[in-house]
Amino acid sequence: MRGSVLRNPIEIQRKVQVGVDSLNAPNFVWQTWRSPLAEIEVRRGREHFDPATKQRYSEEVWRFRVRYEEVVGLDASMRLVHNGMNFNIKAPLPDGQFHRDCIIECTVQDSVLGPAPLSIAITEAIPDGVAGVAYAGFTIAAAGGTAPYVFAEESGTLPQGLTLNVSTGVVSGTPLASGVTSGIAIQVSDAVGTIASLPEFSITVT
């Protein structure tokens, strides 16, 4: 395979449900599963022949070499993020003899020429709260676009006592009453007025 070798960290993400929309269909966001992974070797090319499976790929295939123990449980429903690009995972190919290394074969999901588009995501689990107890909190992250970012509630409201930091996207505070607050949607705007919205989610306070 003709290609190049890069050594940059990668992040592996999985799709997690964060509530439902107005039609009761599930909303999903991408959350970090493994990040970062070091000692990365990336090989890429327009055509690749795998001698183990005797398959030839005509699409652009990227091969990321990582340590086997760091990606146990990886599957094709996840995605890989590297150098501002998202990749669909074709297959993890562990070393069959010693299980020391693992090759993750991927194809490009999308690539960005120039500045990446503005995006918003929750990359950690949303914790439940306890009334009268300081909330563990979580962060709504923005990427791409043109910094600085401004976060705001697009629809719904956070549980009473919790606040959204408009500059950092951190949700924190002390919830005052128990219950499930659903239909919360957050948006972020960048310095040039571009807006990205997060699917609705819910927060439970016991």
C-alpha cells in the first residue's frame, strides 16, 4: 500500500442515547470512549490488499496501529476521530498470536478542507442529581467554527438550581427539587454568528 506514516493521537467515540425528541424517537450524541491513544501509526492509500483476508479495497482505507489492550471491546458502531477528521470503523484486526498490537481499519466519514464547521456535543455521561447536593456537572463541548463560543438554552430549562456557563458550556450548581427535566436543548454560536444545536436531552434529580 502506498501511503504515509503519521504519529498523532486519536480518539474513539461511541453513540449514546440522550433522551427522545417530540416524536418519541431516540436522540443520540457521540461521546468519548477512548481518548487519547498514543503510539499511533497511520497508513493510507487509495487501494489496499489485506493478505490475511485476501480482500482488496478500492476505497481509501486508513490503518491505525494501537495497543491491543486499549481497544478491547471496540466495534464498528463506533467512530474514530483523528486530526479533525471522522472515520467509520471497518474492522479491528488484533495481532492473532500475541495480542500486543491492533490495527483499526477505517474509511473517511468526512474530511474538512479549511476551518472545520461548528459542532456541539456532550462527550461524557450526564450524571443524575440529588436535591440539595452539589451537582457533579458535565460539559457541553464546541468545536470548529470561529472561537470564542457562546452557549445558550435553545428550548426547555435546566432543573432549578442548575446553570449553564455561557462561555465554557459547563452545567453545574445544586438542584433544588427532585424530578426529571426533559426536552432540554442547548445551542452554541461562534464569533461569526454560526449556530449549532444539540439534540434534546433530560436530567434526572432524585
